[in-house]
Amino acid sequence: MLAGERIAAHVAGLRYEDLPSEAVAAAKTFILDTLGVGVAGATAAGMDALRAAAQGWGAGAEATIWGTGLRAPAPTAALINATQVHNQEFDCLHEGAVVHVMATLLPALLAVAERAGGVSGRDLIAAVAAGVDVAAGLGLASTAEFRFFRPAVAGGFGAAAGCARLAGLDATGILGAFGLQYAQTSGTMQPHVEGNVALPMQIGFNARAAVGAVDLASAGLAGPRDVFEGRYGYFPLIEGSWEIGRIWRFLGREYKVAELSHKPYPAGRATHGGLEGILALRAAHGIAAGDVAAIRVIAPPLIHRLVSRPDIPAPGPFYARLCMAFMGARAMLTGGVDISDCRGAALTDAATHALAARISVVTDANPDPNALAPQRVEITLTDGTVHGWDCATMLANPARKLTRAQHLAKFRRCWEFAAAPLGTWRGEALIGLVDRLEEIADVRALTALLAPE
């Protein structure tokens, strides 16, 4: 069988009843988390302009644009909501795959579900599990550092898988949708380097593509069949080197949704080890910003590659969230990391930039091109004292899960940043609905709470 045929067969055959309880629980946790960060993303930089531009892309009110009073055709809603989910770097991910799986997946699924109606909570959970298996599997199979923006490109296939399952496509139709998704795939790393709004928009582009790919496949069209390992397929062109057996070892045996990690801080995941270390040392030793001579984050090459960029005097929010020096300075100065740290006056705060000049990222000798840990943080004080902190596994990894209280505190903080007043009661009602999602007959009950009356 072609790799795509085997993956498509898994997606077509997956049923809610197949899922172990931990996979169901994780799916519900990260559905709520993704809805929260998507609502908060409605007020992030660039979103007013994106929504304004999208008004010219066709009439229709099929699906909700989260955190606003707006509706749009399903493909457009998927694009906008997916962009909102990723635009603050606060969305969950699969660390081993280095893929922000839910950012493309859930917006596409809910757009399709709103348009179709009658999609149950169990259907949604199964589609999430299928999509995460596909997107995470592609990342886990790679043996190279990523050259393209993997959260967008691999995430798009996950979204296509989930939407195809909701559409009731058989394995042949799902394979056709994969080919059509590949024909639309986008995801350059250049916006990451420059800290540009196009980075989260690429998540949106691939979510929109997934809706279109499944619509086309449902109409009987199909893309290329050897989409993953063919001569010009995903792995040869996008990843460069791979071991497909890594997918076969888990497919149908383990469900990768149970391996997702929260993001406890609204910043690139590659900053999180450094941020936790700075906050831990600050608290343990009573360190003030004025006491600091230097801070070093010693980490794998991927961390250095992603977040060692130099601090600049007036960074845009997309640059700042991916800058260890800036985010570390905010953490040391304020004793926490908040959505507001990359908005407004915080971006040009003189004290932040003065401290950021004393923070650096140093590469260790880790041979794994996709490793995020272990990490070490060292703070050298002005009197020469050095305090160190070591991290084998980052906070909110499945081995160090957030508590339910921490998970809900994050959701409630995100809810405060909606573009339209949603009211506290809507957020609390959404928590309750997701808790019993497997009992819900139509998931439009969820999306109804993401917008005002």
C-alpha cells in the first residue's frame, strides 16, 4: 500500500468507540484550550485587517468567527479562526512532532460542522483524534530539522483528515482529499524569521485548503495518490528525510491527541523552558531585574534556531513572541507572562529592552534536530553569584501536565480578550458543554457561545 492509502484507511476506520478514555479526555481538554486562545486571538494584531479583507471573498453566513459578532462562509471562517488560534503563540502542540495540531484542525472541523449541522460531540472527538494522528505522525516521521513551517503544512493534512471523516468519505475519498490538500499546501519559514503576520495566516491558509480539499473530494475529484512518499511528494520535498515506520508503530495502537502539550505562556514554545527557569529562579532567590548581570538559556539547537533572535527596540508582536531575550525580560520584570506582554506599550518599554540585552541563548550538543529539551537557565548576578535551573521536560508536556485549575485559568484569561463582549457566563457554559461533549447531539451548541447574541 502507498503511505497515503494506509493513513487514509486509518482515518476512515477510526470510531469514537475505539478511543481510550485518556484520548477522549485529552481531546476535550484541548478543544476547550483551542477555543479559548482562538477567542483571544480575535483582538490580536492584524485581525481587523484580515476580517475586513475577507468580507470581499464571498457572501454567506455558514460559520462563526470566534470572539466576534461576525459570520462567514465555512472556508473563510476556517482561515480566520485558525489564524486567531495561532497568532499569539498560545495554542497547544505535539512536542515530538513540533506541530501545532489543533490550530488548523479545530477551526476547519467546526466550520464544516456548522455548515452541515447535526455533527455530534462524539463525531467531533473522533475527527480530532484522527486529525491529530495524521498531523503528528507526519512530524514524528521526519528525521530532519524543518525547512517549511511544519505546523501549517503537516497541520493541513490533519485538518483534511478530520474534515474528511466528518464528511463521511471512505478511504479512497480521503486519499483524494490528501492529494488536493497537497496541491494547496503553503508554509514557508520566512515569516517566522522576520516575525511577520503571515506566519499564523499560513495556519489559516491550510485550514481553508482542508475545507476546500474535502469539498472537492466529496464532489468526486481527487489529487495525486502518492502524496507522501512520491518523487515530488510531501516527505521528499517538504521534510527532506524521513522514516515512515515511525507512523506505523503507533497508528491504530496509540492516539497522539493524548500526547498534546498546553502552552502555559503566550510565546513560542521554544521560549518556555527559559521562561520557566527565569521565573523559578526569580522566585526562589528573590532576584530583581537590577540584580541581573546576565541570563543564559542553554538549550538544543532547535531552541537556538527558533528564538535566539536579537532583541530590537520596537518589535512587532509576532517578532517579540519568538524572541527569548524580550520574553525573558518581561518575565523577570513582571513575575509572569501574559497576553498583554506583546501588546501596546510593553513592546517599547525601555526597562524591558535594557534587560533583554543581557539575555542570550546558547546551543548545547543535542544531536536531535527536533528536540526542545533538556534546557538549563543560568542567572549571573551583579555580585558574581550564579544561580542555575535545569529542565528535563518542559512545563505542560504530558509528563508535567497543567492541573485542571491551571487549564481553566488560562481559558478564562483568554476569554477576556474577545473582540465582542461575550460575558463570563458564556465562557462558563462553554466549559460545561465541553466537559460533557460526548453527550452533545450538535456541536453548534459550542459555536453559539463563541459570539454574542
